[in-house]
Amino acid sequence: MTRVPDEALDLIPGGTLITATPAEGRALAIAIVRNTVHNIQPELEALQAGRPQYATDAARLIAATQVVSLEFATIAAANNYWR
Amino acid sequence: MTRVPDEALDLIPGGTLITATPAEGRALAIAIVRNTVHNIQPELEALQAGRPQYATDAARLIAATQVVSLEFATIAAANNYWR
Amino acid sequence: MTRVPDEALDLIPGGTLITATPAEGRALAIAIVRNTVHNIQPELEALQAGRPQYATDAARLIAATQVVSLEFATIAAANNYWR
Amino acid sequence: MTRVPDEALDLIPGGTLITATPAEGRALAIAIVRNTVHNIQPELEALQAGRPQYATDAARLIAATQVVSLEFATIAAANNYWR
Amino acid sequence: MTRVPDEALDLIPGGTLITATPAEGRALAIAIVRNTVHNIQPELEALQAGRPQYATDAARLIAATQVVSLEFATIAAANNYWR
Amino acid sequence: MTRVPDEALDLIPGGTLITATPAEGRALAIAIVRNTVHNIQPELEALQAGRPQYATDAARLIAATQVVSLEFATIAAANNYWR
């Protein structure tokens, strides 16, 4: 098995929830979710095998998006909604 | 494969969570959710193949609506509920 | 195909999250959820075909109720819980 | 078909989110969730047919409990957590 | 059928959301979730039949844990996060 | 059957929701979720049998990540988002 690279395991890339813009906050949400997945399953082959499952199935694609929405809610609150 | 157009990948269309009205906030929630889906799966063909799956299946339609509700909660808080 | 009528596509019926009572807030939550479904799937025939799926299946009925609960949380906060 | 009785359709039984104790708040959460289900599906026969589905299946039982937890979060906030 | 004992139906064991420590708050979250399940399904035989379903299936185990997380969010807020 | 070790049952490892950094908060979220799973299912053999189910299935991997996101939301609020 191949382990995902170290940076793909960084639980909070950049080390902070604070971002300059909402779009950067959204990108951070995606990165945090992805790297949490990697921490639960760090084997590259297993991740690559699972990729077609969710990327072409509407239910899993919606579920992945839902986790990003939840994560973004936390990041948006942290940034006081970039008001 | 065809990649979705660049504007369909914009993580926060308009670049802000602030909107003039609740209805515009809801439309933004739908747009953010849709474009997050596009970022996870940017291949147009895969998206079009998945469309009939959720649009005609009640469970997936409810799941898609749930993500919009979650996203709207964040946007509504950002706008102090348009009080 | 038949498109749902325009009022069924109104993203925030009444244009505001503020209501006089908790019961009106709950009714608004149901209306917002329903109309979001209509925006994702505006074809009347597809909606009518999906109706028996969730209305007679406990899992989908619970899922639909869950989205109403999420939406109501936002509306209740907007109304400062009608305290 | 038989329609559920009117009181089973009351969206917010008692008309308020404020309760004297946490246990009464939890009971209200259960009542609100149940009556929302009734509003989505008011036919008694369909509800009774669906009852065995969720009451004996762990996944649906957990899902029903999850909706109660979400509803209770709103009621608890409304009551300032009965502090 | 055997009904679960009365204490297993107590909606908020202890009658308050306030606890001395985070660990006690987590234990309360588990107890509240469990007793809500009992209120929806008070027949001991049905509960025991459903137990192997979720305890040995990863999807249901994750779902049960998710409800505990949601419940704990409310309890943690009630306790001002034990700061 | 083998019971998981005592430390794997600790409901809040470290006894507090307060952490020095967001990454430590995320690690705590993962630990809390994992140990809640252990409390619901403390048999090591059952846990090991379930592991391949979620670690190689995209849907369960996403669901596990979602619970971590929910838990992190609570921890982030407890830490005032490490602002």
C-alpha cells in the first residue's frame, strides 16, 4: 500500500480557520474535509478505488457536498461571516 | 470529457455571503451548493449522467434540498436574518 | 412536461423569515423546503411520480421532516424564538 | 382513507417553544416532529403501514431520533437552556 | 411484549442539561439519545432485535454516533462549553 | 470477545474541549467520535469486522467524516474559533 503524502494528512491546512475571503474559506472547508477523509483512510489505493463510487453517484456527491457545507458553517462563524 | 465552465466552479458566486433579501440569500445557497458539487466532480458528462438519479428519486431530491437548507442557515446568520 | 406554477417556485414565500407565531414559522419552513424541491425539480410529472416514494416510505418521510427541522431552526433564530 | 385528527396536525402543539423544564422541551420536540410527519403524510393508513418499518429497523429508529435531537436543539436555545 | 423500565424512558435523565464536566455532558448526551429511542420504540424485544443491526454495521454505528454528537452540541452550549 | 482498552472508552480524552490550536481541536474531534463509537460497541472483534466496511466504502467514509465535522463545530465554538 501507498500512504497519502504528509501534507494530505494535515488536519487544518494553514493551521488557522481565519481566511481573507469567503471563497478562501470555502476552499479551506474542502481541504479540511478531504484531509479528514485521508486521516480515516490513509491508503492511497483504497481512496482511489472509492473515488469513482462517489464522483459518479449523485447520492454520494450530495453527501460529500453536505460535509463541506457543515465545515464551511464553522469557518464562516470563525470569520464573523467576513462582514 | 468536457469540463464545466469556469463560472460554474466559482466557490462563492459574487464573492460575499451578504445579500439584499432572503430570496437572494436562498438563491446564493443553491448556487454555492451547486458549484461545490462542480468542484468535487467537474466533468460535465458525469454530472449529466447523475442528474436523472437525483431529480427523479425522492430520497436524493430531499438530500439535495437538505444541503441547501444547511447552506442557507450560514447565509441567513451572515445577514443577521435580514431583520 | 408541465412546469410547476410560478408561486411554487418562490424561494422565500412572503419574502421574509419573520412570522407572528411559531406555528406560522413552521408553516413557512415547510413552504420554503417544498419550493426549494420545486426549484431543483420543476417538472410536475416527476414530482408527482416521486410523491408516493417518500409519502409511504418511513425513511424518506423522516428525511423530509428532518429538512423541515433544519429550516425551522433558522427561522426560529431569525424570530429570536418568539420569546 | 382516514385523515389523522386535527390535533395531530397542530404544527406547534401549545403554540410556543417555551417550556418549564428540559423534559417538557424534549416532549415538545417529539410532538413537533411527529406532527410535521402528519402534515407531510396525513393519511392514517399510510402512517400505520410505515410504523413497523421504522420502529423495528435500527437505521430508521436512529434517523427518527436524530430529527428529535435537531428539534430539541432549537427548543433548548429558545429556553436559554433552562439555565 | 415487555416494556422497557420507566427509568429508561426518562426523556432528560437528571432533569437538567447542566453537568460538572465535559465527560459527564457526553454521558448525558448518550443517555438522552438512548431514552429517546426507547420512547419511540418502548418494546424491549424490538430493541433487542435491532441491537445487532446497528452494533455490527458500520453505517448504523456511525449514524448512532452522529446523533450523540448533535445532542452533545446542545449540552455543550448549555454549559457554556465548561470554559 | 475482547473489550477495547479503557482509554479507548474515555468519552472526552483529556477531559476538556479547550485546545491550543485548531489542528489539536480537530484531532480531539476525531478522538471523541472514535471513543463514542467504542462506547456504543466496545467489542474489539465487532469493531475490527466493521472497519473494512467503512474504510473502503465512499458513503461510509463520508458519513464518518461528517460526524467529525459536527464534533469539530462544537469544539471550535468552545475555543472561540482560536481567534
